[in-house]
Amino acid sequence: MHNFLSFSRIIDNSPDNTAAHQRARLLQAMKFRGGVTTLEAMRFLDIVDPRARIVELRKEGYRINTSWVHQPSECGRMHAVGLYTLTGNVEGVAISKTSRAPCDFASQQMRLAL
């Protein structure tokens, strides 16, 4: 498991529980930790459904890659969970909707209607 203290610092920077603060916590975790899993976001960043916040960040123009890793749940069973990492815009500047950067065919993800 990664250093819990870094998660605590991230929450201290965005303590409110609004969707905007949850997105900010996810961005900080992806930038400073190199990535964050669904379970880590739920457990340590106080984000009940990180997938929704990831969708919102993608709509804002952030390029976020999802890969799969195995992590134990609270009861110790292993689960395949999403690992979210920033790609292309690590400096924190979202790609505007009018000037989207081209992305590789291999890195494209299926969009689900909400």
C-alpha cells in the first residue's frame, strides 16, 4: 500500500465534499502519486464513486488512462480495479474542447452515456 500520509495531505488541500473538491483530490493524487485506484479514492480520498468524478474530469478535457490492477478489498479478497493516471496534460492544464489534442487509437476509451 502507498504512503497513507500523502492521501491525508491531499484531503487537507481540498477538504470539502463537493464534486469540485473530489475532482481536485483525484487530480492531486494522479499528479503527485502517479495514479490512484478506485479503492484508494474511495478509502483514502473520501470519494464514494470516483468513476463519476473521472468522467467529469474527462469532460473537462483531462486525458486520463484507465488500466487494471489487483488490490485487496477491506475483507482481504483480491479485486481487479481501475488505476487512473494522467496522460498528456500532467501539468494540470486541461485540453480545451475546441482544441483537443489527438490521442492514440490504443488509448481511446469507450464513452458511456450518463
